[in-house]
Amino acid sequence: IEQSMNGEAMVIIKHLMVISARGKLRDTYAAIDEILESGQKVVIGCIHKEIRDEIRKKYPKFYQISGEENALQKNNAENAFRDLQGPGGMVLGIASGGVGTNLQTAAFLICIELPWHSAMFKQLLARVHRNGQVNNVLAKIMLGKNTFDERIWEIIESKNKTSNEITGGDDSDITRQVVDLLKQSLFSGKTFDV
């Protein structure tokens, strides 16, 4: 029963995250447009295919690294983005583009969907702000007011604080915390504030 409840909660969480991200698209587009108008490059971090597709529909010339590409396509997108002169964008799947991808020619990062683990979030930041980066990097975290985002961000901040205080901090229990929080609300009749 516990495993079934966890699975059900994970499906609901995915839907809540997509709904929240869709609600942030208009503000995300406004931020992207402002960055492009300033002549800069931007990386947009996403988790779900539906959100990546929406962004690519609005900005069809943006490059993408999402896990849907093979190694050659990923490498070509990374190189093309790096070599791009002038404004442009990269839609980055947070999980698939998290390690080894070098997007340091971007001056801006927009995170429209939050990963649950602080390590994944740090990896996302590290794709843009790397050794050798000569410019400041501005990261904009899109949080939906009164949504699941606020609670996930609190958990990430808490884990970052803990890992900064003690070496070897582990954020593997974030998933358990989020699932437990949702299960409390869905399966026990309790409510929670986000």
C-alpha cells in the first residue's frame, strides 16, 4: 500500500509541477524577451518535456539539450550555442544537461522548474557559471506564488544551508519529504500551506 501511495503521489506531483510551470510561462517569456533585447544569451532550465516544448514553440531558434538528443546532437547544440554571436537561448533539460555541459557563454539562467535535490540545482547553475567565466551570471528562479514551488525551494535552501555547514551533506531525503507532505494532504484529509 505504501509503495502504491508513493507512486500515486509522484504522478500527482508531476502534474502539479507542470501546472505550476505553465502558470509561469508568461513571466518567463517576458524575462527571456528582455534578455534577448539586451543582446545576451540565456539558458532556460526545465524538467518536463511539455514545458520544453512550449518554450521551443515560442522560441523555435533556441537550441535544446534535453535527453531526446543523441550525443552528437547534444554536442552540436552545445557548440552552436557557445559559438553564437549575439542573443540566443538554450532550453536545457535539468537532468540530461546537468553534468559536463558547458554553457558559460550565457549571462543569464532562468530556472522555470525546480529540481528536488540541491545537488541537481547546483549542477544547473554550474552549467553557466563555470571556471573561466568572465562575466557575471544572473540566475532567475521562477517560483509560483502559493504553489508547490515555494515548499520545494524552502527544502532546497534548507539542504543547501545544511550542506554548507557540514561536509558530506546528503539531500536524498528531499523526495521522501515532498512525497510525505503530499500524502499527508491527499490521503489523510489533512491540508498544508505552501
